[in-house]
Amino acid sequence: MSSNGQNNHNEIVSADQVWLSLLEDLKQTPLEISETWTKETKAHWDSEELSLVVTVPHDTDDVWLDRRFLPLAKIYFSEEYDQKQLVVQRKGRAGQDDLLVRVQRSVYEEIIEPNKIVPVSIYMFQHWLPVLGAAPFWVVTSMKQVSFVAIAEESSVLKPISTRVLAKWAPLKYVQVSEWLNRKGFSSWFYKKVKDGYEDVAPEYKVWGQIPLAPHHLVWIENFIKKYKDEESAASILESLLDRTGEIRRVKPGEVEIPSSISEKRRTVLDLFAEYFPGKLYKNVSEMEIQLVHQITRPNLAVTIPHYFYKKYMDKLSPNEAAFIWYLRSLYREDESAEVHFSGYRSMETALGCGNRTPQRLIEKCMLSPKKGEGNSWETEFSHELSLSNWLSAEYTEEYKKGSPREYSIKIRATEPIHNDDMVYYKRLLKGRLGSSQGTETDNKEGAQTRTGGTHNQTRDAQIDHLIKNESYSEDAHIRTGDTQNQTGDTRIQTVEEQSQTGTPRNSEHYNNSNTNKSLSNSLNDSLIPPLPATNDPDLSTDITVVGVGNINLDKLLGFGSYKHNEKKKIIGQIDKSPEIFLAWIIRNHITEAKFPVRLAVKNLQEGNETEEQYLEIARLGWEISAQLANVSENDLSMWELGLDEDYEDQEELIQVYKKLSKPAKKELNKLRETDFCQLVENVRYGERG
């Protein structure tokens, strides 16, 4: 292509000349562009000479255009015209798409802020999600996000981490996060608690930077080592493994038998070689091991989840639903298609690490509604009624035949819907920018004619409503340009200082494509740093209120050094005899806002006093369950009362416990939510009794 593309607009190369040159370059690629395009396509510069607008035949395939042609065409185009954009529209829509892309897309991106992202390795979705299951998978993802771990090196971070903060990066309440942190299993391969929390100090965790190999890959490698350990050296075996990374990556979860004991301790490839070649490992072995792990996990190949998704939608989705969306997005990133086909539910069950009924429920939630028909478009605004259908659209492809698996396809939305809270702002920005664009164009045509403000505003409002209501326009603006926020290769990462700006006042500058040419791998560590919490932003609160207790540390509960040793020993003996009464008094003291609730509970226990039955009823549930129930929102409890608990499949046991409580106990439980009882539980959890 000509290098004149950077000239100013007075010397700009003609649009047809630029397009034909670009078309000839693209014909040398595997895109299989029709020879007739030379005559059937046209190009022109937009009114501001900022975009090359190309019109293609109306019957051009959507998937091919969006997933194959545009990404490659934009790369070739940006080599010579990195300050300009390439826009593609179909015949019969000239002018509308041009205006739409320049206005609606910039407004959309100002709200979504696609440069604020959390990269999650596709390897995590493809190979660790099936092993961990959805809930612990999100806990692991949150732990890596909050700890700012760079996944490019074998390193670890030691840091106090609050369960409350972890919950901001997961579709889980902090009660559930705490529960999963306390469970053993493969999640311990990613982090390890090394220090208990106390008062306002969160527990301290060691978080590893490098993504560990999934157990099925590690077992495959171990079997390979066993086979050749007597014939070859460690270095020679590693060289052979490096040549087989493609074969290793193709090993799927469930294809290799995993010993039950393997989850008890984090294992690496280097651990395996140290076990089979004791004292015979040299520096080159360690270097090749790192190379092998990187080639298998491909840490720079990632799905980028916008901060906007975490902040606006994570609390509206269950762990399985959120994993469902992003697992499917990780699939279409690889096969360049916005539609995935399945046969039966078993593959989905394996992929999500869930029960056998969950996939069917998820599919039913995003079945294509009759009113939506066969359209490929999505609503601009998030709809509470649609649930998963805001992102996914499923359709059974054949009539069900008894004895054979159901055949179905799922279409995947590439971008996020605009949250209801942002729609007024979205329309206001559209109105202002659309009016500005129209004013520039119509003023040139009208000359001395006078235009009334009312007529202009009515026209502008009508066009805005048309843009928002017309689903195909919305999809074109967000996807047709080829710059979705899921793209991993050319995404600009904001600096920590930029991310620290709070979300209430909006930045007037919209996302500029000219700044997207930095490699993700060069800035991956920066992208893992979340925006710093602001004092006026409750969604980013760092308050620590962790619940979920399996073992109370009475030393912490009673206070270090607050009692003499003999006195403490006597109190512990009394608590052992009447633990329910002791906990009931603590609960009552918190609800009645008594000072020093623990000391007062000790005093009542020593005096042999009993409290009301409703407090005893809650106390009989134990520290863990009572604290968990105290943190369930009033809205969720109301849903449970009405029997609307289908969306709480990971809390079934808790729901059954709650339903069995008496009305007075439920009433007191609502009061307990407003106290710092759960903070007390957080401060004394995990510890061993001395």
C-alpha cells in the first residue's frame, strides 16, 4: 500500500485507490475474497476523513466478515493508516453506518471502557475450569487479580487479601468466597494461606504467578517420564516433551486417570523431574521446564474480561452462568466463529465441572425466544428478563429423537450490553454527539437558511431512538469494526494512575484505536491491577467482613492476654459444656448493641443465665451457618421464602436450613445482618485452640 496515507487531508489518497490496494493485498491471504469484489465494492472517506468506509455486497456472510475478513483487513490497513479507521457496511445502508460507527461506537466505548480489562488465560477456561468447577475457578481468578501476579514468570506474591475484596472479582458473595477458601483441593495449587487474619487485618496468602499445568497434563508428562527415565537424561526427556507440546495440549480433562491424592499438594513439572532424577538436575533443565510450561499453557493467549462486566453483571449471575458465558467466548476466540455447536450435555458438564442437570438448565435459560426470531442482533440495553440471553442465544437444531443426544447451537455475543444505570447517560452522549455531527454536515448544505432548534432536536431524538431500538445497528457498531474488547493481541492497558480514577465522573475522551497497538504480553502485569478503591465508591469497598467458621480460636475470641491462664482455662471448660448458650448470648448482645458482647456472654455463662429461644435456635446452627445466614441479603431471603430458589443451586443446603427456622428466629436473623457479628467471626476463624 502507498505510504501517502499519513499525509494531511488536503493530500489524502483517493478512497478507491486505497481500497483497491488493500484489496489486492488481502487477496494474497487465505481469506478467499471473491474476484467480483473489485467491481462490486466501493469506498469513500467519511466527512471528517477519519474513516475509510467500504461498501460490500449485501449478501456477504456475517461470520466470515466479522471473524475473518475484518481483523486481518484492519491489520493491513493500520500499517499505513494507523490514525484512521476501516469501516465496512453493506449496500443499501450508505451513510447510516458511517454516522453510527463514528458516534454510537465512541459513546459505547466511553461507557464500557474496553481498555480496562482482566486477562484470563484461555488455558484456565479450557483445562482448569473442568477440574476446579465454576465457584473455585472464580475464587482462583479473583485471587490472581487481587494479588497483581504477573503470569509470565515463576514467582509468588505474599499479601493480605480480604474476602470482601475477592468477592468484587467473582460472581460470589463474600460469604461463599470464604467458604471456598476454607475448602481443600486443586485451588491450593494457586494460593496458600500463610497467616491468619486478626481484627482489621486480612489473612495473608501466598499466590503463585505461573499457571500450573492441569493435573491431566501433569499425569501425562509423569507417565512419559516413567517410560524413558531409565534410557534418557532429564534434559533429553524435556527436549522430547518440548517437541510434543501440541500433543500434550490436546489431552482433555477426563482422558487421563487422575490419582485421588494428587490434589493434596501443588506439583510442578520440575517437582516430577526432581523426584525421578534426584540430584541430577542442572540449570538447563530448569530453563527448559519453564519453556515447556509456557508452551503448554500459552499464558499470553487470554480472554479479556472487562472491568465493566465485573462491576455491573457479576452479582446478577451464578458462578456457573458466568463461567458458561466466558467458556463459550474462549471457544469462539479459537475457531473464529460466533456460534458453537453441541451434541448432548455431557461435553458441557465436563467443561464446566458441574452436575449433570446444570447444563440443561443453562441452555434453557438462553433459548432463542420466539419474538427474537432468527435475528443475529442483540439488544443495546441489558434486560433483566432475558438473564443469560443478554449474552447467549441457544437453539435446538433438530427434532429430539428418543435415545439420541439433543443437537443445539449457541450464538455468542462479542460485547457487553449497556447496564440500565448507564442508559440515560448513553442517550445523552448520543444526543450531543449526533447533534454535533449533524450540525457540521447540515450547516454546509443549508447555507443561509435558518433552522429552528425544536425541529432539529426532534429529528435528533428520533434518530437516537432509531439507533438504540434497531438491534442490527447496535451489533454493527459494536462488532462490525472488528475491535471487540475480547481481542487479546492488540489491547492497550491503562496505567494504574488511569485506572484509579473513580467511575462517577466520566472521562470525556473516548477510546482511541490508535493507541491499541501495544502487545498484551508487554503490559500483562499492569492489566491485572484493578482500579484503586475510592472512598465514595461502595462497589469497591475494602471493608473486611469474612464469614464461614469451621474452628473457632478461643484465644482470639477472648482476647490475647485479657485473662489469666487459670481463668481462661476455666472459661474454656464452661464454653465446652454450653457452646450453644455461649454463642446465643454473643448473638443477642450484638443484636441489642451491648458493649463488649463477648465479655458479657462470658459473664452470663458464668452466672448460668439462659437467653430467649430464638437466639438459641440460631446458635444451634453453629458459628459457620449462623454467620453465613446473617450475610444473605434480605432480597435473597425473601426469594427463598417464596420458594424461588432455582438460581441458588450452590446454596441448597443453606436454603433448607433457613426454611426450617421459626419466624422469631428469622426476624432476629434479619437484625443480626446489621451488626458486626460476622466481623467477629472473621477475626477468630481458622485458628487452633491452645
